[in-house]
Amino acid sequence: MSSINGLGREGPAPVVEDEITSFFGSAPPLKDSEKIFEKLNRFIELNSSPQAGGDGGERRIVCVTSGGTTVPLEQRCVRYIDNFSSGNRGAASTEYFVKAGYAVIFLYRRGTCQPYCRSLPDDPFLECFEFPDGSDIQVRSSHSEAVKRAVRDQQAAVAESRLLKLPFTNIFEYLQTLQLIGTALKDLGPDAMFYLAAAVSDFYVPWNSMTEHKIQSGAGPLDIRLAQVPKMLWVLRTKWAPSAFCISFKLETDSKILLEKAGMALRKYKVHAVVANELLTRKEEVVVVSTDGNVLVRRDTDKPGSDVEDPLIRLIMDRHSAYIKESHT
């Protein structure tokens, strides 16, 4: 049988396709999908012009996914199964991508960490301001520089069309929006990148088998049968954007199986690299697993306020540049 972008059909592909068709066929329609697609196309068009890159070339575009997906238990959702993720990895990575000249489509979970907000104080938002003379609201002096920097950098990225933020909450919204992004970026070929840092649910309740209203506690013990979420990474790599550079993530709590699992994902989905991170050390170091070998990336502990995302993004960008060069030869 034929293969797509080197991925053979002799394996689980037909089964995966059936699962994906079933998932999207039964999912609730994505709200404002046409408006989202219009935003995407406008953003891509702006960054695909010869002037966008500043050196007579097009600006590279990366889709950064961030935060965890929820799994609703009712159609009119009151209860849901959540997924651990603060969104810090995706938010920090977005900042470094923008700084390096990329345009970023930031697909993020509502309520999680946002780009340029990581330096803000942990105080509630309203406590960042004061009302000293009863007429003008001011930023508290202790927070002034952090707030100004966050507002300046955020507004500059948006004004220069280098940042497009698209929110999601549940697994249905996430995968449907990812499909829109993949379709929109397909024509960019190797200049597009997917940096899939979101914590995507492995299991879900199919929409058609879900109760419409709130589950009543008086009904007694609750038994729920969860279906497995189709492996959308496969269809992203083969159909939605087969020529794009693709980075996936693997998080484990057991360091003994982390690299083995990352290697399995690399081979199964033919992504270009897997960022392997252990829960307890994820902010200090990660391992980039690829066919060229494993590279340990550590935060610069000699530099105050440094992030592991700084050297990680530099490494990923170098790999992306090499991939583009190879694709054009």
C-alpha cells in the first residue's frame, strides 16, 4: 500500500482514521469556527509576505499548544475530568519564539499561564494597582516595571502580527481548532512548525453517549466508561500538515520509562523530535529525543531568572533551520 510522507498504511493507520472520523463526526460543532479560520488565514497571510521576515523573506510560523484539555462528563457541563498543566512551558516558549522572529499561533487552555505574564507578581490582578488620590488608578510602584514590561511586550507582539491567541477548554475544542490550524498551515510546508506542549487527554466520554444535564448524585455510585482519544498526531503528520516540522512532548513521573516512551512516540508518529520531561525536574532540564540521538538541555543556573525554555527553543530553531535547508535541496 501507499504511504504518506513516509508513514506506511500497513500498521494501525486505517483503524486510526476510523477513530478520528468517528470522533469528529460526533463532536459538538466548534463555536465561531469560520471566524477562527478567517483569523488564521489573515495572520498567515500577513506573515507570509516577502516583507514579514525583515530580510526579504517570509517569517516562519509556529503553532504552540499549551495547557491541559478537560473532558466534560455532561453536555451541559458541570463536572469534568481535568489534566495537569499550568501552561508555563507553552507560555515561556512562545516568548522565546517571538523574540527570535517567529510568528506564533498560541493555542492555549483558558485560565492557564499566558505569554509575558510570567514576570507579573503572584498577587491578585487588582492588587497590582492603587488609587492614591481618588481620581487616577496607578500601577503600584513595587509592580510597575513588571507590569509595564508585560504590557509593552504583549502589545508589540500583537501589533506586529507576531502573536495570535486562540483559546480552548475541552478536548473537543482543542482538537477541532488544531485541525483548523493544521489545514491553514499546510501550504507553508517546512516553514511551519508545530510545538505541541499541551497536555492532551488520553481518554474522553463520547458526546453522543454523554448525559445532557447534570449527573444527579442521588442516582448512586457513578460508573463511567471512557473511550480512548484518537492519536491525532498521526493525522497531523500525514494529512493536515505533512511537511511541517513537528515537535511533541512526553511527560512521565517515572524517570525509568521516560526515554523509552519518548523513543516509542518518535518512531510511531515520525515526529522530528520529542521533548522528554520528568514531572519533578521539568523546570530544570529536558531531553530532546530524535533520530540523531538524545540531547540534554539544562537551565542556566548561573543566570538569575533563567528558563530551560531559552536553550530549548534555540536548539529547536537550529533543528528547524536544518530541516528547511534539507527540504529545499
